[in-house]
Amino acid sequence: MGFKIPCPNCGIRDVYEFSFDSEVRFRPPVDSDLKTWRHYLYFRKNTCGVQEEWWYHGGGCCEWLKIKRNTETNEVLEILETRADD
């Protein structure tokens, strides 16, 4: 099921121009135990509803977008942040 993402640089674009990376997560401290790192690397919340996600606009401006999206309806609610691909 396709949907549109409003890129701040390129305008409203088809989702197929983007690559989904992951839901927004926070890296644990370097000295965390193995269980904490395992959970960070392999487990996701997979929220049914609103979640924050990273998307890469490879078919356009090549920037990373942090968006707030409703996973039930695929509605993009807000662009939270953009980062250049270094």
C-alpha cells in the first residue's frame, strides 16, 4: 500500500522514493550489559498507531527524515527532523 511523504526539500513524494530505516530508538550506554545490547539490536516495538521513524530519501534529495507516522493508516503526521547524508 503506497502513501505520500512530504519531503521538506522536494515536496510531496511517493513513498517508493524512500527507504525505511527503523523506528526511532536510543542507543544504550557503551558499558551496558549484553542483554541490553541484544534488546537494542534485535527487538522493535512495532507500534500499532503513531510512532517516530527514520526514512531515507534516496530517490530525491538524499536526506534522512525523522517522521511521525500512524502505522495503521500510513498517514504522515509531522516531519520532526532532517539530516544530510554525510
